[in-house]
Amino acid sequence: MIGEATFHQTPYHGRNLDVTIDESEHFEGNYFLAKKPVRGSKIMKTRTLFLMGALAAAAFVYAQSQRTLIINSKTASTDVRVIQGKAYAPINDVAKALGLTVSLKGNRYEFVRPGGTNQMSGLSGKTGDWLFDGGWRFKVNKVYRTDTYMAKNDYYGENEFTAEDGKEAIIVEYSYRNGSKEIQPFSIGKTALAGKDGDSWTPYSNDFPFDGNRYFSRGVLPGAQADGALIFFVKAGFEPKDLVMTVGDLAGYDDAVRPKKPTVFRIAVDLE
């Protein structure tokens, strides 16, 4: 045969390369072998360099595809690209990992929570998940009913909590960890326990190492963790669905990670 022969689908790490060679060569497996001498060494060197460059490019693309984004200890995306030293991941993957959806409004992409505009937006998860807003890590450990709760931290002698007639106590035990570089207090803002029936209850009290009041903690060292418990008095038979908790005091946040507004943690909960 006279002229050029074109071979397609050259295997290399599961990817296809299109390579064109002349009649003086033939293809075996992953290698090119010469049937007869080819004039001059420059042609062979050029072809060799071309092939090596193509294979290197394929290897680079293959390596790029292996980068993974982890959010809250779970795989959020396996399609992470590094461009000029910066890592990028699809915003749809990030939104899904946070329990949100992406809304395009004009030239702005916005993360929104499914289910309408009446719900408070924020970081979402379930019991046992660590959530991180750049300043605080927060986790709900367990949720349970009880007749009487004895506080672990003395609050001016008010340490025993018993629900009134017709109500019962639900306790939400949680942990918080300082994720910033500075000592900061953990301050609880607007918080509620939302029920499966659409009703919601605000906490009667809070039990943690307080400073001044029940919802403002002592300073927490960078990386240090403390525990607390929210005390809710609810109607008998109430079935909780979500804890919606606002971290309201941002004074201690590191400037580099300071949120623009209070963080809302929404955690799906189940009674033990």
C-alpha cells in the first residue's frame, strides 16, 4: 500500500489517541516498530517526541481527573480541576453536598435550600455530622426525651429542669469546636426545634460552660472542643424533625474567614 495509514483508538490508560504514520512502520500493541530504515534520524526523533508528548498530555489529563473534593468527611466531587494553581469544582456538586440547589439569577449563582423561601438557609446535615462555617465546627450528638434534666454546668443554682404538666422535655446534646486561629466564645442566637407537624419550639434553656448568660460560652481555644445541651419543653407527643440553630456572635472570628452574616446550622434529628 502506498501513502499513509491511520490508526485510531490507540490504548493508553483507557484513553484514545489518533496517530498517523507512513507505510515504513507498523503498529503492535502500545509500540510503533519500523519495517525498514527511515531516512535520517530527525524524522524518528520528531515522531518519538510527538508520541511522548501526546502520551504525557494523556497522562496529565488522567491525573487531573483523579482529584477529589471532600466536604464534611464525604466525597462531594471527583471532578476537581486545577487551573493556574487554583482548584475548581462544579458548583452543583458543592451545593448537593450541602443539601442545597443552585439558582441562576441574572449573572449571579445562588445556593438555595429546596422547599421554598420560608426556610432559613445555612449549613445542613444530620445527627453525627460535623458542620463547619469557617469559624466553628458544630455537631449534634443525640436527641432524647426525659422527665427531668440535671445540668452539668452550674448556672446560679438553676440546674434541675422538669417539664410542666402537659409538656415533656427534649434534650439536644451537641459539641462545638473552635475552627479559627483565635480564642472565641460560642454564642447561640435564634434557635428552634422544628417538628414533623410543622410546629416549632424555642429552647427553654441551654447547658454549657457559660459566661454571663446561658447562650454565651466562655472563650474556646483554637482547635479546642466543648459540649452542651439545649433543653426544650414541648407538647406531649411532639416529634422533632430539624434543629435550626444560629451562631450569632461573630466578634471572635478570624478576619480571613469571618462570615458576612450569622451562620445557621440545620440538622435533621431523630429521637433515640
